[in-house]
Amino acid sequence: MNTDTQKALDRIPNPVGLLLAGNKKDYSVITVSWFSQVSQEPPLVAVSVSPQSSIAPVLDKEKNFVLALLDGNQEHVARTCGHHKDVVADKIREANLTLTESQAVAAPAIKEALVNLECRVTSQVPSGDHLLYLAEVQRAHMSSRTGNQLVFADRDLFSL
């Protein structure tokens, strides 16, 4: 891809969240910003994940996940759970987050998230250099906290 195309695509703002798959005792978590609602009825979301990501094999096996949306004050969470030069042994502890049990899927949710979407994977589609996971939202939990959403644009994080 040429540089102008990449710069243009980088201008598209994307919400930032955590993607969790597995179960409360054995899970994988990554920061994601390539996701979107794709249907209202049934409620479907799409999440784009690199096949080299630590979470891809867990998603393929478990077929469910939690998508936890972050607020504008959680930049440190996004960076801690995202890409690192150094390996972080326990991203959740390092980010000062609390895991909670989901009600509709095995993957844990994040107590401090603005929103937790409990999702079951309905299909996986190879999409260029990523895998696109389509999933039906089984349950949604919204925090009573109010806050601006964290977004990724121009290769950086911002609060709306």
C-alpha cells in the first residue's frame, strides 16, 4: 500500500476497546480499534484481528469473546493491553483492571469498561492481512459511569 493511502486510512477514527477470549482463569486480551456494529437485528459486530495475534487461536477455539469499550481516561489501559516491546505477563493486573464473570459467554468482562458486549462468533472471514470475526451480541452491559469514549485516529489515542 502506498504512503498516501495509509495516511488517508489512518484519518478514520475508530473506537478503542479490549477483546477478551477464553475463560476467567485462562484468557487472552488485546487492544482493538478495528471493530464496528454491522447489524441491528440480529445485533452483530465485526472485529478485525491479525492472525499472528495471541488471541486469534483462542477465538478460533472458543468461538466467543467480550468486547469491552474504553473511556477517554483509559489510554494507559489501551497501551498496556496493546502492542509492547516488552512482554507484559499479566496485562489485566498491570492495567489495574478487574475481571468479572460474563453471563452469556465464557470470556470474562472488564468491570471498569464503559460497555461490555458478550458475543458469540458466527463466522470468520479472511480479509487481507487480518481475520474478520462476525459475532452476535448475546448480552450488553453498560456501566453507570459516564465518560467520553477513547478513539484511535492519526496513529494516536484521543478522548472524544
